[in-house]
Amino acid sequence: MKPCSFTIFTRQSKAKDSEIDFLCQGLLDLGFTLDDDNPELIIVVGGDGSLLKAIHEFNFNGLFLLINSGHLGFFSDYSIGELSNFMDDIVDSDPIIEDLPLLKININGEENYALNDLVIQAGRTCEFNLSINNIHFTSSRASGIVVGTAVSSTGYLASLNAPIVVSDPGIYMYSFIAPVFNRLFPNTISKAILSTNDVLSISASDPYEISLDGIPMNKDNECEVSILLSSTKEVKLLHLKEVSNINRIRKSISEIED
């Protein structure tokens, strides 16, 4: 990989200062330049939550690479104990860029983006009305709803028994959290998969909390949300090893590694 500007982003990770210093000095010695404001390469030392935080901090711009010092490290190719291997590979390997689509989310007229998921959650059951492409789709009372991209299907959505997406980044899905099934809401469609061209609209009432990629946004009493996969904005992950989503899922779910 050719030297470029970089920064190191870490957030309460298990990485020691000596490891961060080793990483930073090693890159400087290779001709990379430190730029904390407008870096081309953002190296995140931490876990998947730290990566998502960095992606939002840098407004989805730049190349992101995760060195895992957290727990799961779904998006990582290296652990914090493999810094020497990483330093060798960044010199000798050709970079592989993985483009991941974002959810484009309009919340009460304000445009937002998320790589992983949108979560709307209330302290009690509240009523949700869902439309797809301006056609009413389903209504239910539920504790909340999760809308996520394909890469989020192994996270919160999986705990709601949504399917794991193996190889199609061009879809997204929703799943209600604890939906009500009774004579008032007998036909709740509790989860569904949508395509790139589908626009999901959500109307919710009662006090609720909303978060994007695990980052709290606001609290309110009503929300009008419209969601689609963005056709113009993506997150770019940098890899120095071959990317296999199948292996990534196997490793994170069943601990199977080659």
C-alpha cells in the first residue's frame, strides 16, 4: 500500500499506550503522515462499536480499518496482538476496498445515515404503522423496531430471529421488538426483507428513544421516519487480506476459522 495520511482512533479500548505508539511510529517510519483532521486512512483500535463511532465521527469519509482489541471484532482482520503482522502487510499487500451501503434515514425531516442499524425503542409498547413505497404494510403495538443493513444481520437483528444475510449487501430488513399478537393486531408482519428500491416508512407515537449504530440520537413523543439504502453514499473498509463474508460470519457466530 502506498503511504498516505492517517489517524488512529481509539475509545476506551484494551490497547496499551505502548501499542498505539508502536503503531503510530511504525507508520511514520514507513512514510505515512499523521493527520487527525482530514486523514485518508482511519485506523480504529477497539471493537465493532469503536469502528461505528469512528465512522460517524469522520462523517463516513475516508478508508476505515479495524484492529480488534475488543470482544467480537466482526469487521477486523487483525487483533491487537498482531501489530507486527499488520505492519508487514501494509507494506507488502495490495489494499482491498470493501464498499458497504448505508441506510439513508430521514427522521422528522432530518437526514441521517447508518451503516449498521436504526433502533426505535419505547419504555412500553407503542403503536407502529409501517408503509412500503407509500402502501400501508402492517400495524402493530411493540416495544420497538430495528431496521438494519445486511452486515447488521448478525447483531441485534439476529437476536430477534431475523435471518443472517450471507452475500447480498443490496438488501435491508426490519424486525419488531416484542410485537403484540391479539385480536386488535392479529395480522402483524413482525419482520420483512426489503430491496434497494424499497422505501420503508415508519410512524410511531408515545415516548420513544432512537439510536443510529448504537449512538443515541434523541427522545421524542412522535416520529416519522423514512428509510432506504443510499445509492450515493457508502462506507469504505480497507483490508490487507482477502475478504470473505462467509468466513467472517462463521468466525463471529460459531468460532470456526480456517
